[in-house]
Amino acid sequence: MNWNSTEFIWLDWLVLTVGVIAIVWAVYRAIKKDQEKMKGADSQDYLFGKGEPWYIIGAAIFAANIGSEHLVGLAGTGAKDGVGMAHWEMQGWMILILGWLFVPFYQLLNNKMGKIITMPDFLKFRYTQRTGSWLSIITLIAYVLTKVSVTAFTGGIFFEYLLGLPFWWGAIGLIFITAIFTVFGGMKGVMTLSAIQTPILIIGSFLVLFLGLNMLGDGSISEGWSQMMAVCNAAHDGFGTTHMFHTDPADPMYPQFPGYVVFLGASIIGFWYWCTDQHIVQRVLGQTKGEDNRKVMARARRGTIAAGYFKLLPVFMFLIPGMVAFALSQKTGSNIVMDITNTHDTDGAFAMMVKNILPAGVKGIVTIGFICALVASLAAFFNSCATLFTEDFYKPMKKGMSESHYVMVGRIATVVVVLLGLAWMPIMMNMGNLYSYLQDIQSLIAPAMVAVFTLGIFSKRITPKAGEWGLIGGFLIGMLRLLTNVLTDSGKAVMDGSFWECTSWFWQTNWLIFEVWLLVFIVIMMYVVSMFTAKPTSEQIAAITFTGDYKKAIRESWNMWDVIATLGVVVLCALFYAYFW
């Protein structure tokens, strides 16, 4: 048997088949146990959840972050642009802000409301009912643009390059499999899949990295690293792709990542994602009813510190293997065939590495992990879509209907979101590398979120109407820019007519610079609106005001080891920046 075959052989298919059967059985057992456990449970206790240990919180944050875009998009951007997009992944330091700064405010509101808050809850309480509802609308639209379409695209690419399936068969097949899984598996099934996928992804990805470097270095990993750096340094007309910052206007990457503004732009997106996104925040707020605030904040903070260390891994798991794939494609006699001028091919970089680098049998195991990641990622969004639409829109309009009716409406809403996501895919496929596209979309949504959440927590002067205007106005401006991106090929097309000439400042401005100025505009607008609208109520102010006792509880929730561990994350991030400066 050829253990180093670059094709799927019978052993890989056997491993894949047995693995899928074992996972179906494990998920079924987990669901049955959960159903028995929840019989007779108090619903309030169920909603509060329980306080998981800090290391479980850290792992849960990491698992929640690793999505389909990493499997395809991050490796693809590594093959195409090297470490140019590493700013968006080297954000362990940003997760620390959630634990040290935001958790105390969220926990204070938990105390006020007597339940675990959601992000729409926060906006409805701090601003207006409409502000919270708009957050749900924005989330659903974001699912169409960045979740359903991206995950389906990822599945299509992965199955095309790894298994040889036609692209659309893989994309639609993934959605069909996930739909069946979502109906029978529910949220417990998603959590079980996440637990299975994480160790397989980590081990499999590092196997790809080390075996790829070993192949590149003809049996030496260190020599492989040197070869990769040399090849990538010579790329892009000699300007190289091993630099985090591109300051020379002649550099081919300068128009996409101009100078040092890239760090600021990445930080705005990171601030929104790590500190205010429900997907992440819900992982740190679990607690038993009436639990001491010190314990809750200490556990959450240590969980975010652990996640900060985990967050150092994806660059080495996905982005650098993409760079290795590019270096191998330039090596005479290598079986990694890739044309980096073709965006579609760079997005297939990781699947090609799995296919060509891993030995027989291991390929099958790693493929199981990737299928779990794709299904779990998409199933989580399906569940969120159904919940968002039913709870925030349909139930208030149609009260008193049966629970089965609400479930059916949620599923119909999910089907609509999926169809819209599939309809958007052909447009998305013409908007550049997958990971670049994803960050471009997020750069249009993040500024409004950052402004509204940050000012809502840290400024008592911001009025309820200002928050409403900031969220809705900022989002609409972002969507207008997205429309111009589609019409003008992201500002690269030649547009004739006085209208396009007069508005070139809007649609031709670099995406990162546009993001920064959009945030500045929203902040100024919110302060101006606050000057002419009614002030927040005393209850709204109390929800963001620390009493003396609460400040004491915050101080007693951390110790010297928390500070040392926090500095460790910051130092490791700084060392990465220093090496790839």
C-alpha cells in the first residue's frame, strides 16, 4: 500500500466512514443524556447555565472562533498575501479587554436584570427597544453575507479540492447535511461536534504544518522554514509577503494594507468581535443563580486569558501552512500545484496540503475534523437564525401561538436566510480572496457596533436616541458602501459620469481608511445627537455605574498571577509582530 498517496485511498474512505458513524452515535448519546438531565429542571436555572471552569471557557471561546473561514480563507490569504492578514488573527491581547474591562459591566447588568443578558438585551436597556431590534436585523443580514454564504463556499472549495466533488455539489450537499443535523441534533449536537472537532483540528493542522515544512526542507523542518521565508520574501515583485506592515507605495500589497492603518482597522473589527459579539460573550457569562460576583468575574477573566493563549495558534494552524503551500508550489518537483494569481486556487491551499502532505488514514481522520467544523459552524448559525427571528420579531407580533408553530416559523426563516446566502455566493466569489472578503464585510459593520457599545458603557452623556441613530445610521452607511463595492469592483472599476466622479471619495477610499473614518463619524454623530435629545434615565445610568462595594469586588477578583498570565499573552503577541514586522 502507498501510505503517501496524494489521493484518497480505501483506508481513508474506511476511516471516514467509521468516523462519521462513531460521531453520529456520540451525538445521539449526548442528546439523549441531555434530554434526561433536563427533565424537571427549573427553567431559570437552565437559562442561567452554570459556571464552567476557566480552562473550559478558554477552550469554548477558541472553538467558537475557529470557523469555516479559517479552513479555507486563512490558508488562502497566507498563500496569496503571506502574513498581511495576520493582524486579524494575532489578537490574543484583544480578548483580554473582554475579561478585564467589559465583563464587570456585563455582570453588573446581569445583577440588575436578574438573568444572563444578551447583547440585544443590553442595547434595549441602555438605549431603546428599537436599538436592540436593529441589532437582531443586522445580525441576520450579517449571517447572509458572512456566515451562510462563506460556510457553504468553504464546503464547496474543500470538497472540490480534497475529494474531487463539483463545487456546487459540495456547497449544497453541506447545507443539506447540516439541515438534517440541525433538526435532529439541536444546540447540544453543535456543542458535541465542537468538542470533537477541536483536538482533531489542532493536531491535524500542526501535522500539515510540520510535514509541509519537512517536505519543503527535504527532511529538515528548520530548513523548510528558511526556504519558506526565502520564497515568500521574493514574492510580490521582491517586496515579500513576510511583513505585517507595508509602507512603500510601490509595494503591490500597499493598496490593500496601507502602512500602519492596518493595525487600527484590524483592532476595530477585533474589538467588536471579541468584546461585544454574542457568539463570544455568552461563553464567559455562565454562572449559577446568585453566585458571588467575585467568582464570576475571576472565572471569566481567567477564561479570556486562556483564550488569549489559544488565539496564538490559528496563524500557525492555517495561515503559515498557506505560505508553505505557496513555497512548495514554487519548488521544482513538488506535487503541490497552485497558481497564486488565481484566487480560487489559493482558497484551496489548505485542502491541497491535506491531500498531498498527510499519509493515508490520517487524511481520513483530519477530514472528519473538518467536516465536523463545517457542520457545527453552519448548524450554530441555523439555530441562531431561528431563535433571532422567532424571539425578536415573530413572537411579539403573533402572541399565544403553539410552540410547534414557532418552531416551524423559525425553520422557514432559516430556509429563507440560507437561500439568500446561496444567492449571494456568486457575487461574493467575485470579490477577492475569501478571508479578505470576510474582513471587508466586517469592516462595514464593526464601526457602528464599537461606537454604540463602547460609548453606551463608558459615557453617561450618550442618550438613548443617540445610540439608536449611531447603530442604524452607521449600519446603513456601511451597506451603501457595500453596494458601491459590488457595482465598482471594490473601487477598481472605471466609472463614468458626474455622479461617480463627485462620490469617488466614498467608493474609492481604501477599505481600512474608510472603516476608521466611519467610526469617527458615528462617534461624533452620537455626541451631537446627545446634545438635542432626552438624557438617559437614572436606571440606565445605574446599570453602568460601579458602587464602592462593586469596585471592591472587581479588585478582589484578580491577583498577581492573573496579571503575569495577561502580560504573557501580550509579550507573545509582541514577539510575533517583532519577527514579522
